[in-house]
Amino acid sequence: MCISCILSKQEKQIREYKDENKKSEYMHDVLEILYKYGQTESTPWIAEQINELHVKYWGSTMDYSELKKQYNDLLLEKEAGLEELIRKASDPVKECIKYVCAGNYIDFSAVGNVNEETFDLLLEKVADEDVLEDEYCRFKEDLHKAKTLVYLTDNCGEIVLDKVFIKFIKETYPELDITVVVRGADVLNDATLADAKAVGLTELVACIDNGTAAPGTVMKNLSLKARTVIENADVVISKGQGNFESLYAEGINPYYMFLCKCELFVRRFGLERFKSVFMREERLGNVEK
């Protein structure tokens, strides 16, 4: 399913170009990457290789800078109101999990036609979402015992909700040393250090980039600093589908937080589209990577 999705998206990206021979050569090179690595590497790793190929052929990839700014600004406008709502909850940290998962909708790769109306509806339905009580109790126990937490972000916009979540974690566990890890370069609408700075996250906690342009966290390709921080963390929170795809079965055992946005994830987890997952890897069971 991922191979089919990648091929379809690449064809759509180059459809408007006029040089049919060049387009054919490009698609054959995409197929070669998928043939060589489709059974051994994660989708984010493959996506990085194809993005490099796209730049080689066409000079650049799609520019998401305006969309990133749009959704960062949108969530910054909502931040104070959402924080006020969360603070009124009986357990603000638990309430944050619902909002953070809803924010994972802002994904122009997996969702494609992201729009503010659907996003607002997801935020309105947060009260109907469930956080498994046993899992949340284990999460609290892990945070209480932990000295270090690493938080792996995913997309623009939702990084504001990550910021709110981290703020409440800091209030509840003030001795916890928290590090946020963002993407190492622009890729799709994923959050980078520039986004972390733009939304004020860098003023709240230490933020580092992971040294790669993959739309995930591919451990073998990370910078030494990022890999060391992640491997030595007592607790890791992993946001988004791309981080799940690249981290699952890598021995990190993070708490995953994401929405099931594409058909593959709907099938993997047996959930309706746009339903959330919050669970540590060791309790996910046997999930096909």
C-alpha cells in the first residue's frame, strides 16, 4: 500500500511537466528505489531518497513554507483558548493527549487535503476521545520515575499543541529534563527548528534537530547528538505516523501518539479514520511495520 501511495503521489507531482521522456525516466528511477529498498527500509527512509531524486531531476520539491506559517499562526491564535480549556480539566496532562493526537491531522502528506474546517471539527470532538486508563497510569508512573524525556515532534501547527502538552508536563513533573527533537531540514510540512522557534517552543525547553531530512526518525541516519539523546532517554514520546513507521521495532520503545490518517493505519490498528492511538510500543502487540 505504501509503494502504491508513493508512486501515485510522485506521478501527480510531475504531471504538469511537459517533458514526457524525462518524466518516464524519473518514474523508473523511483521504481528502482522502491524495488531495491521497499522490503527492507521504512517509508520515511525511502521518502528521503525519493526527495533527493526529485531535486536532482526537477531542481526542488514542493514548497510548504506558506502552509507551515499558516498553520503555525492558526494554532498560535488558538493556543490561549485551548490551554484555558485544558487547564479546567480534572487531569490536564491526560486532556492534552487528546488534543495533541487531534493536532496530528495537520499532515499534508498522509491527509493531502488538510483544511481548517475538518481540523476544527476534530478539536470539537476531543471530549469524545478516550485515553486508555491503564496506559495513562503507566505513562504517569514512567514520568514520575524518569529523569529525562525526549519528545519527537511531527508537523507544523500541531507543534503548538506539543508545546502546550510539554508545558503541562513541566508543571506536573518539574524535575524532568525535557528535550524536543525536530526534523533536520525542510521536508513536507514537518516541523524544524525554525518552526519550534516561531511558536516559542525553544523558549520553553531545549530543542535540537535530528540531522536528517527524512519525514520520520530513522535512527541509523540521525546525528550522533540526536541518536544519543534518544537512546539515553528514560521516556520517549513519538508523535505522528512517520515517526511510528521509522521507529517501530528499533528498540526505543516509545509512547506513540498519532491519528490513523491513511487506509494502511486504519487497517493496522482496526480503528476508524482520524481515531487516535496513544500507547507504548511494548503494549501495541504484533503490528506489521
